[in-house]
Amino acid sequence: MVAPSLQLDQLSETCSHCSLRYLCLPYGLSQDDILELERLVSTGVPIRASEELFVQGDTLEDIYAIRDGSMKTVVVDEDGLEQILGFYYPGDLLGLDGFADQTHHCTAVALKPTHVCRIPVGRLDRLVDKLPSLRHQLMRLMSQALSDEEKLLLTLGRKNSMGRICSLLLTLSRRREMRGLASSPVSLSMKRLDLANFLSMRLETVSRVLTRLQRDGVICVRQNDVDILDIEALRARSSQGAWVADQ
Amino acid sequence: MVAPSLQLDQLSETCSHCSLRYLCLPYGLSQDDILELERLVSTGVPIRASEELFVQGDTLEDIYAIRDGSMKTVVVDEDGLEQILGFYYPGDLLGLDGFADQTHHCTAVALKPTHVCRIPVGRLDRLVDKLPSLRHQLMRLMSQALSDEEKLLLTLGRKNSMGRICSLLLTLSRRREMRGLASSPVSLSMKRLDLANFLSMRLETVSRVLTRLQRDGVICVRQNDVDILDIEALRARSSQGAWVADQ
DNA sequence: CGTTGTTTTGACTTTATTCAAGCATGGTGG
DNA sequence: CCACCATGCTTGAATAAAGTCAAAACAACG
């Protein structure tokens, strides 16, 4: 489902008028159900860049939807290894992984000044009991998260550095389209180090690959914005940089 | 929670007498609730080695619990890339990832002759409505699946070949303990190629690492069974073979 | 036994990492 | 306003790690 258009000033305090409603929790709900949902939602204080929205281990009290800005989620394991699990943009939901045991499994950090909608899980849970359509959308979004993770697994496991970068650029571009934006200037609000961590590369390698893509005329890098000049070349490199296990 | 003991001949047709009940769906349910659950469960025909239990894209009609044997799950993406998502042993549940959109997201293949319990999702769904404890256990198992995937992400992303193999051996050993078995002779019922695919390595590298671990007196490989001779050395190598992203 | 499938080993090549240095950019304070 | 430093990014040369190709050893099974 593609949002017809997105204007930041169209974001209202109510779900029913929000331009992100086709991506977010309200999708698939009737007008009446959306009205019930939006009574739960509050727009919290803005989050400053590099500030944390919630921390791994926290009790789950709210889930969040991004209104404006961007965030990343990070897990840390017993050995202190860090892995970025994903980058999040307007319309994306955060905190779903804590649903099962009422605890956040990752830490969410803002990449730039960010506004979120806050939805208390207790009240959401009760509403889910009442509205089957809401339960379905919630489960759809959870399964989305799961298959996103599987996709990342495939990218990390089966692609070389060029394939990984190209896949990421294509994904970010496609997600812009989903939000009703032009596909082309992808804004890398995260640092090179974040990209490197997410893709399990070193930041030097990230830099080299981006330079090479620019030299080959596939993209144009200007600080944090990347113009996609040749999307077909990007697609080709994304699947060329992959190996298939032989029988 | 650790099962007190496991004898294959103790597996009965009923959940309430099954020696795997502490690992499986019945965990946390009252005696009465288990009786309700076991009315849904049927033990299907045995599955031959390398036979498929369900296929990616199939409509979700049942979920399965392994009684005896072992299986793997595989996803294939648009480009034809394959990734093994996990290996499954007695007490493990299969098919949970299809819950959200009623479609299997992966293919399940038997690694050796395997017996499963079959649970129809339609009837399970109705029972879940009735029994909150069952819903909780189901969600616990789903979140388990999600965090297993995150763990795999960390292993693939942040560990070298030695660290990956050692992590896997430790995990398999710990899961044997969970089932009430001795930790030591881990049986690798999967082929080297499966190990390689799961860990995103080439099978030659898997072989070299196993040889080196054996030469160093950490393990003893005899065809498909691996004795763990020095579990501390294994743990050390598991975390040594990891790199931490610098600030 | 011979055939087939699987695993191990070896020599060589490719790829990405490491370490180190050099550029930008953007703010701060003299 | 400009020197200065901090931060983040790029580039280069040397090194280490894992991948490739090819062959040999091993096991399983009729």
C-alpha cells in the first residue's frame, strides 16, 4: 500500500487525518475504529539527536510510531557485541519486539531530532481485544518485522560488500516511495559507522564502496544525501554481489 | 526451564504424559488446560529424511512440534538465495512465523526420519481465545523465535569462522541439556553444507575449523557426533572470534 | 567391490580488514 | 575573521582471513 502523498505539515494530532495512516497502525481499520485508536495516542516530547527513546531491558509501557525524523534500534549481547537491527522512518512502529514478555529487546536511538506518537500497550491490548482489524494489522506489522530480519540475515550472509550497500540503498529508496516521496535523493541520516555496523562491514569498506559506486556513475554522494543515478545498475550490483550455495 | 529427563519411549500420545511438556506448548498450562490442548493434537505420519513438512508459501493449516528426529527451516528470496534459519529438535515448535498472514514463510525439511505432533491452527486459535495461559506460552515461543534470529544476526555479523562454529556447538549442546540429555556428544545430523549455509561459510571452511578444533583437543569429531572435550576452550574461542565496533 | 555422495586437505587467489595518514567540515574562542 | 581543534569521512599500503578450484580420502550402500 502506497501513501498517496506526504507533506510534513499534513501530520495532524489525529490518526484519521494523518498522512501516514496508510503505513501505520490505522491501516485497514474503519473510520469508527480509527477514532477509538486515536484516543490512545499522544504525541510525546520531541527527541533530540542521539537521545534514547527506550533502552534494552526496559519494561514495555508504550509502543511508538515515528511522525517525523529517524531512529535506529540496537541490540547488545552478553559479550558486549552490538548489532543495529534496523533504521526507522515516519510511519514505522517501534517496540513491537517487546510485546511477548513485556520487555524491550533493543535500544532505540534518534538519528536526528525526531517526533513520535506514543501508544500505551495496556490500553492498546484492551482495544485489540475489541477490534479484530487492529489485531490483524498489529500481527501483520510484527510479521513484517520478522521478515525484515530474515532479509537482513540473507543480505549479511550471502552478499559481499558491494551487494550489501546496493541492497540497502534500494531498500531505503523503496521505503521513501512507500511514504509517497521521490525515490531518488536517499538521505543517509545515520553515520558511516552506523551503516558499517548494520551491514557488518568496517567503515573504511563502506566508504570505499560508496566511492566506487560514485566513480562508476551509479550514485552521487553529497555528504548525507545520495542521488540514485542508475537504479538498474544498482539492482544488478545488488544481486551480483551474492553467492548461491551449491547443491 | 529444564526437562527432568528424556526417554524416547516415554513419549506418549498425550501431552500430559509427554516428557517434552516442559519445553513445548503445554508448559505453564494447568492439568485441565493441557487435557483440552491434547484433544487438538494428532501424531501424523513419520517424515522421511530430506522430506518436506511444509513449503514456503503454503497456507498455514497446522503448526508442528517435533517428537523425535530433527529438521531445518530454509528461506529463499527473490534472487534465489537460500538461508537456513534454524535447526529443530524434540520439543521445538515449527510454523510460528506463518501465524500473522496465515502463510508459511519458510520450508521445513527433515534431517533424518522424524516424528511430529500436528496442531491445527484454526482449533488452536479458538482455544487460545479461551485459555490466556496458552496465549502467553505461544507468544513466549514466538518472541523466542525472534530473539533466536537476532542472536544469529549477531553471530553472522560479528564473529569469524572459528567464533561461529564454537557458538553453534555451544548452542546445540545447551539445547541438549534443556531436553534433559547429556551435554557432550552433540549429534550433527545436518550435513557440512547445511552447517556452512546456516553460518554463512563455505563447507571447506567449516571442515577446516572442525579439524583445527580437534587438533587443539577441544572437540573430538567422529562422523556426525562431536564430543566436547573442553567446554571452556570452546567458550573462549566463541567470544574471541568476535569484533566490537569502535566508538 | 565399484559407484556415489560427502568430507578433508592443499595450493592459490580474492576480498575485506588493519593501521596509518590525509582531507573536509563545522564549530569555538581569541 | 581566522586560526584551531574536533569529528567524520576518504584514501593508501600491508596483512590476514576466507573463498576458489582441484584432487584425494573416506563412508555408505547396493
